[in-house]
Amino acid sequence: MPAEHSLRHVLNRSTRCLAQADVPYALVGAWALAVWGRVRATHDLDFLVMANEGDLDRLAIRMAQAGMEVDSSWLDANPWLRGDQIRLQCRDVAIDLMRPRDAQDLQALRRRRRKRLEGRYYWFVSAEDLILQKIKVGRPRDFDDALSIVERGQGTLNRPYLRRWAGTLGVSSELRYLFGR
């Protein structure tokens, strides 16, 4: 089975599990970047999920029942993320479920946008919230990703929202860098 078909299959299976569990989610990472910025190759799925620690464990069980496997070796290698993030595997696709880490992540879930991708609708973080997530992480690749969102979204981005959250998060200079001032 081609890798692209496998990735879409796992995306659909994952979002179906989240819907059945009534867990609000938003795709983040490269999938959201494909909607708001430029397409970047990926072979994983990153979800921001509205869940407490117990919900995350129950969701992992539900997803395991649907054919996904909890990656316990990943959890062993990342013990500080226990209770906040879980990684599952399905076929050769990694699936990360992340709880909100701060108030901006919570706001990102509230502001999520339903977008059509490859013939189906999914929930994504907004362009502004993806920019903020990227500059919070701050790796060079994340700045390149955020810049592609800024370039693609010229004139449509909510700059007051971005400035307000950048100030709260302490990343105002990074945001100014992205906008060239």
C-alpha cells in the first residue's frame, strides 16, 4: 500500500476515533502547515486535543481498540511528557495526541477552523495560532514554516490577535521578525 494512502487512512481512522470519543481536536504541525502555509513532507499526525490526563489515557485505549498501538518506548524516552502527550503508531505512521500546554493552546482549540483537505473536512488550528505555536517552539524550521504562513496569509491574518498573544507569550520580537519590522 502506498505511503500516502496509508497516511490518509490513519488520518481518517484517528479523526473518527476522536469524533466518537467526542474529543475536540485540531490538527497542528505539517498538516496544518499544508492548509495555511506551504506543503512540507511528513509521515506523522499531530493533534492538539481538549482532554485532561484521564481523558488522554481513555482516548489512547479507544484508539488502540481501533488498531493503533501506544508507543510505550517513546513514553519511556520522554517521561516528562507523560500525562500531557501520548504517541501511538498505526502501520508506519506516528500519531501524537497533545493536551494544551498553556492558555494560548486552549485558545487555539476554541478558534479551530474546519477546512476541506483531499475531499474531507478536518479541524485545524487557525493560521494565527499555528504561527504562535511555531514561534513558541522556535527551531529554525519552525520559523521557516511560520514565515510561509505569513507570506501566504498577507492581508488576512489577525495581527492584533497575534501581537496580543506574542506579548503574553514573550515572543514579540520573533513575531516582528516574521513581519519584517
